[in-house]
Amino acid sequence: MPDATERPWRAIAITDCGEPLVPLPKDLPRMSPHPYACLGAPYPVGRGPWRLRLAVVLRLLRARSILQATHPGRDLQIFDAWRPIAVQAFMVDHSFQTELARASPSRQADPAWRRHVEQQVRRLWAIPSRDPRTPPPHSTGAAVDLTLVDRSGEPVPMGSAIDALGPASHPDHFATDLHQATAHHNRLQLRQVMLAAGFVMHPWEWWHFSFGDQLWAWQTGQVEAHYGAVTDGG
């Protein structure tokens, strides 16, 4: 696995195809209310997170069809979709400040511990870059965070929360843990249906999948990505 602070796919060129963001279908389960909006994240007025590029939405619906055909009673639940760069910056800071607030005063004053937390935050959250060559994945409308839910609409065990800091967020973290066999099986189930629909999986996050962005181009051997940042969600 590449070093968590490197992200080699950021070197992939981008030629935006101009495809619009479109709303997610209303019947597609999603986290409500949106967790970042509840924290006060600065979404543009009238431009919420529930939109993705058209081709990404179509593949998401394909993944849902595959899941429901192979595992009746299960469904996808969207946690996050389009994320403006300002929201990315807000969440990077929120994540860091939350970890600091949980620590004792002695830890907060420890430079080594603070560097460790900063590294963990950088691992989880892409840099909120406004350079058009290196957009955060969610700002492109190509990336989606999601999980699985059961027939009653309740999330199934995945072993860690979405956005959790630390090694448990790695897709295969529980591969040899017999106590978390169900969580590992569920992660594999989500991965299989998303890959079958044409997505790629983030190498460090069990919940993050994308199509058409720099990570997708890097993993699939493409010369360039199809999607750059969308600044206003229009």
C-alpha cells in the first residue's frame, strides 16, 4: 500500500468532460440529516451534498441492482457524495479539533502526539486543495461514501464508523479477525458490488468508492481523469 501521506494518483492529469452533477434518486437511502451539515459545514445555499456526476449516479444504480439481485433484503445507504472544497477544509479542521478535545491536557501539549494526530487526519481527509490539478476527490462529484443496510433500513456491521481515524478504516483490517468476521464479510460484499459496477475503492477507506476521478484513472491505468472539481454544485 502506498504511504498514507503520498497519494500518487494526484499526479494524474485531468481533462474535465463537462458532465453535470445530477441529484441522487430520491428513493436511494441516505444518511439524514446529513452529518456534515449538522456540524455547520459551509455548503452553498441551495446546493447540498446529494448529487454526483451523471455517469457516477448511473453506476451507483447499477451497483444497487447487483446488490439486490445477489443479496435480497440489502440496500446501499449513501453517507456523503459531492463535497465542496470549503466543506473539505471545514471537516479537516473539525476532525483534528475533535481528536484534540478528546485528549488530556498533557497529550494536547505533546508535540509528538499532535504530529501523530495530524498524520491520521491527513490519512483520512484529502488536502482541501484549490489547485485544479489536485482536487479533493469528493469535490469532483466522482466519489461517494456509503455503507450497507438491511431490510429494515438499519446499517449492517462494518467494524468501524465511516470517517473513523486509525487502522480499522482500512478495507482489509479485519480479514484475519475471527471476532469481526461478519464485518469483514460485509465490507467484501460492498466492495464486490461496487467494483462490479465500475467503481474503484480507496486503498485506505472501506466506504469510499469513485469513478472517473484521479484515483480511478490511477487504479485502472488511464492516461487522465474525466472529472475535476465542481465549485458550486450547479
